[in-house]
Amino acid sequence: MLPADLHTHTEFSWDTATGDMEGSCARAVELGLPAIAFTEHTDFVSWTVDPAVLPERLTKHLADETRLVPPPLDVAGYLAAIERCRDKYPSLKIISGVELGEPHWFAAETAALLAAAPFERVIGSLHSLTVAGHYRLVEDEYLLRPVPEVLRDYFAETIRLIETCPSFQALTHLDYPLRYTPAGYAFDAADFEEELRAVLRSLAGTGRALEVNTRRTVEPLLLRWWREEGGRAVSFGSDAHRPDLVAAGFADAAALAESVGFGPGRHPWDHWLA
């Protein structure tokens, strides 16, 4: 049995035009998954962006020529859809959830959101940096600064996220900035071992889980260092924004997690433990 997919997105995530909650449930059943969590994006930030490189599907969220403002999550509509899917797919455990983007910068807004509904799965993420008073997506920051400098700033900010925001259960896609490195840049985890170990040590100290995110090929060194720095739990997330990507790469990811000492928890949808 594949692990539960505890990080997916549907039509209720503002950044996707291909999300489909019912379709993702059908795919999870087809794959024999024990559970799926719909962790919709919740972003309170307003990003300064370069419209020339902004994906077309996001341009409708521009408040002006250079300011991208994500809309709020339709909590009522989302929860109603969760209940419809639970009725339609009774054999599948369907978990409600949110992905908190940069929640340490927006403590009041984060607290209000989490008080508004009984979200069962809460993951924390970082997509951007603050530079000269502006919030900028990591991929846009590469247009202005050398990649190693951006990466080191990203890892340092991730530690601030971990240490100042207790609201999430697992840290997702620590490798997020690697999705967007410029063509020709060859990332070597060993070049950033000190910075990455510091992030992992900080997270381990809180007792929370590290997500094995399969949007990219999982970095084996990252999981080994997670164990060495005291990490005791992992979860698995495809970060799928469309149904056909649910649980993509999970067989290999699960095998890698097992190879460094992690195994299933008490329930199939629990974190894997060391």
C-alpha cells in the first residue's frame, strides 16, 4: 500500500486551473491510497512580481501592474465539497486541511483562519522572501540576485518560520526554490549542508514532521540528514494540482524513507515514524 497523500490541491486553491477534488478522490481510490488530504493554499501576502514572467493563469489576481494578491480561501465552499466527496467515496479517508504560506509574517490572519474551521491537516510553507520592504517570490528573486545567495536567505527564513510559528504540523517542500533555479544551475545539497542541517535541526527540535514532497525527485541526503539531526517523523505529499499527479513518485519516496529508518505509523494516514 502506498502512503497517504497528505498534500494536494483542488479547485479551491487559487493558483491552479486544473484542480478537481472529485477527480483527485477518484484517482486516490484507483491507486488504492488509504487517505488523501486537500491542503488548499492560504496566502495572506501581496507579492511584488514581474508581470513579464508571471504565468498567465495568475494574471487575473494582479491588483495592479506589479502586485499579485491571492484571494482568500472559500472556507464554506471548500468544506461543503469535502462533505460531498466523503459521501461519494466512503472507502477513502478524506482529510480537510490548509497549506499556510508564510504564516509567521501573518500571525493574526493565520489564527483567525484556523479558528474559522476544524482543519484536520495543517502544513507550513515558504514561497517568498522579504527584500527592501517588498515580498517577492523566490523564482522572481533569482532575476535579481545570485542563486546561492537566494537559497541561503531562503533556508534562514525557513528557520524563522519554524521557530516563530507553531501552527503547522509538518514543513512542506523545503526544496521549493529548487523548482525554479535558472537553467544551467546545478544544485548540490552538499554545498548547502550547514544551512540545510540547521533547518532540519530546528524542525526536529519542535517535534514536527518533515514532508517528503515528490513534486521534484527527493534529495536522499536531505532525509539522511533529517534522521541525523533528530527528525522522528515524515509525511508524504505530491503537491498535486491536478488529479493525475496524486501520489506521483510515492513508491520511490516510501522506499527511500524506509532506507533511512522510517516506517508506517499506527494508522495508514499517520506520519511515518523512526
